[in-house]
Amino acid sequence: MITFRRSLVVALFLLSCIVLLHSSHSPKLLNPSHTSSKPIPNQKQIQQEKSPSSAELNQPPTPPLHSTDPASKPLRDRLRYQFPYDLPSKFPAYIWQTWKNTPASPDFLEHFRASEASWTTAHPSFIHQVITDDDMDPLLRYLYAPFPEIIETYRSLPLPVLKADFFRYLILLARGGIYSDIDTYVLKPADQWLPQHINRSTVGLVVGIEADTDREDWAQWFSRRLQFCQWTIQAKPGHPVLRDVVATITEDALRMKAAGILIQGMMDKSVMEFTGPAVWTDAIFRYFNNPLYFETARPPTGKNLTAQDFSGVKEHRQLGDVVVLPITSFSPGIGHMGAGDADDPMAFVKHQFSGSWKAEEAGRPAPVILEE
């Protein structure tokens, strides 16, 4: 008599046999190297198949159909990618100045101490850096490592004043904040430069007028009839005007270097035109008249802005994300072109022009008091 236990044992035995038979006929996962019906080549054949011919070695690699290599893009596009512009952000709390040595050095000139200290006193929460000539190169190597042409340009500039000009644009493009010459004195802190009715989240660049003259002999003293000063600039990082001026100087410098004329006394541009107020002013006007940024510049009704549109301004004027300050703001007390005195409500920064000797040495005309 077959008991229940024996029946269970027999059933388990039969079930095991069925499983074993099924698995012996099931397809197995094969090594990909054994899936081909071709014979397996020996080691010598493998080496011969892997070794390219000399003709193949001489052929350049085929680039991908849609190359994403940033180095293949124009300089302005790469700068835009590296230093994105965020208009709604706050102005960075940086103050940048340059000189041969820092205030901590005993060699720092005494007549600069009061002006340099005025920036720290007026902006106690800001990071205030005086970058020395020796520190500029390593700092730029750090900030502009992806741009060898910019590093080459900076190192190739034959005059200190050219490097100082170039540096101010570079540091503001990368980090933003305020750049001001070492011989400038703060009259009002930066948080008072813009009136309350101007929303700071809509402003990315603050510039002041340096020259506004209708004299027939203006070209003897200035590079443009109306020009913007570059001894004091406030900007958010990545602003298009800064990107444009950096690219323009780089292109001009490398062009002159290739022609063998990037040498003092041989350049085809003056300091003013190359790195000074001329190239800065031109970049600002290019921005104002660029239809990509301003509807007023778009055809068919577009109108180019010129010096006449800013001549004689007495108050802040906002165009897009740029605020233009009147000549009094950064040039009070000069005694001409409509500038007010240092106690004028619109006077923010006083330039003492202590570096005029450097300007004359470099071929840049020193500031003078003109009679109207």
C-alpha cells in the first residue's frame, strides 16, 4: 500500500527529473566572443587586424558631426559661456584697485593712503583688494585658464598702463564689483550712486561721463567728443560690454603681435584707442546700438544713439541695463564741461589724477583744466 509519504517522495523525484531535463535543453547565455560562426583568430592575426596602416595614421581624426568642443567657438561665445551674465543678481561686494604694492608695504605711497582707505571706510562690508603688478599675472592665469589667447595678450602688452587698463576689464568681467583707480577718493558709498526709483535688479553696469565737450579742438585732449571714464566702473560679472571690450583688445593685440608691431612706439593704435577710454566708449555705444539688446536699435525704425543723446545730462539716465551718470558723478571739481563741485549731490567719486605722469609717459595726454 502506497502511503502518503511515499507518494510525496515519488512526486518530488519526478518533478526533479523534469526540471533537469528541461534545463539541459534550454538555451544558455553565450560569451559574445563565441557567437560568431567564424573561427577564432590567433594572437598574430589579432595584432595584424589592430595595427593601422601608415596611410591611416597620416589621416586627421574625423571630428564628430556636432562638435561641442568650447575651444572651437569664437572668443566672445566662450567668454559668454565661462562668465554668464545674471542681471537680477546683486552687484558683487568687491572693490578692485591696482598699484605696484599693497598698503601694507612700507613702499606704498603716502599720498595714496587716504584715497585708498576711503573705499574701505565707505564700504565696510565689501572685500577691498589692491592687486599688485606682480599678482595680476597669477590671478589672471587662474581666472582665464581656458583662454590662452587672453593670457598671451596680457603678457605681450608692452606698457604697464596697457596691462592696468586691460586688467580692470578682465577682473570685472570675471568677478564684477567696483574697479577704481588708486588715486580716487570716495565721496558717497556705492549704495547711494543709484536713486531709489531705479531697481538695482534691472542694472548691470554703471558708468560715468568723463568728457562732454563741443570745442573744435576737443581731439587734442580727448579720444571722443563724449567719452565714458574708465577710472571708476561698477558692473555685474559677465556684462556684454565687458565681454566685448575684452575680446576687442585681445583681437587687436594679437593682430599687432602677428604683424610684429606690438612694441612701444610701433603700435598702430594709441594707448587711448587701444585699451583706454576710446575702446571703452566705443564698446558702450556698440552695446546701445546693438539690435540684439535694444529694441530702439532694430530696423526699420531703429535709431543709433550718439554723443548728442548724452551731452549735458545732469541726472542718472538708464538705458536698458546700463545707468549713465553725469560728468559730475566721477569728475567733480574739474571746472569745465558742466561738472559740478565735490559737494554737489551728484558727486560720488573724486579723481585726483595723481597718475598723470604715467599717462604722459605712455603717450596718453594728461588731464588738464580747460577754459570754456
